[in-house]
Amino acid sequence: MQPFPHRYEVSAEAAVTGDVTLNSERLQDLKSAAPAEFGGPGDRWSPETFLVGAVADCFVLTFRAVAGMSQLSWTSLRCEAVGTVERVERVTRFTEVTVHARLQIPDGTDQEKARRVLEKAEQSCLISNSLKVPVHLQADVDVHRTAA
């Protein structure tokens, strides 16, 4: 890891109508638009889906790191995040994000340890920790049993 501070630069460019193009050095351009709920086409990534996606992505990457440091054996992790936007005191904002993580572990792996690692990942997620909105974790641990 590189020393802090880390800086991430992104530019956004748009015309009067149409997509917004996001660009960052060494990355592919991304197109975005308003979601259907705000009058957009609904078939592109939007700032709202980027934010919720960042929570899910960060959770998975943080879990990988924490599981590696904890020497936890696991086979797969599926993370679904749902962000809720509401109007609160005349301000439209996210009011919560729920992360549902479904972790598969091999037979013989300590399920309680797996739950602790999931919780540690949720507590350590950079993106979640950077938001004002509460982030809730719902975790399921499934044991992957091999046929005898």
C-alpha cells in the first residue's frame, strides 16, 4: 500500500442533454445518466447506483483482505446492497444502505469466525465509513458441503 494521503481524480463532462462521461487517468470512460426515478432513461449507471455499488464493491474487497489476514477459508461471497433515498427536512438524500452478504465457506470452517470476519469487513469498509448514512449488514453464512 502507498503512504497516505491518497488522491482520486475524476472528471465529468456533459452537453445540455445526453449522458455524462466520467473519466479518470488509466481507466475506461464511464457513461452515466439520471436514474428513471429522477426522469432519466433508467438504463445506465447513475450517481445513485455508483454510490450503492461502491458500498458493495468496497465491502467485498475489504472482506477479501480481512479474510486473508484472519486465515478464513471461503469459497464465494455475494453482496447485494440496497440504498434508500428519501426527502428529509426538504433535502433529498440517502437515508440508509443495507448490505446483504451471503458467504459460502467449506465444510469444517468455523461459522462464528466467518460471521466475525463479515462484521469486521463491514466495520472496516472505507466507503461505508465515509458516508453520513447508516449502513446495515445482513449476513448469511452457508456451509458448502462436498458430496461423500
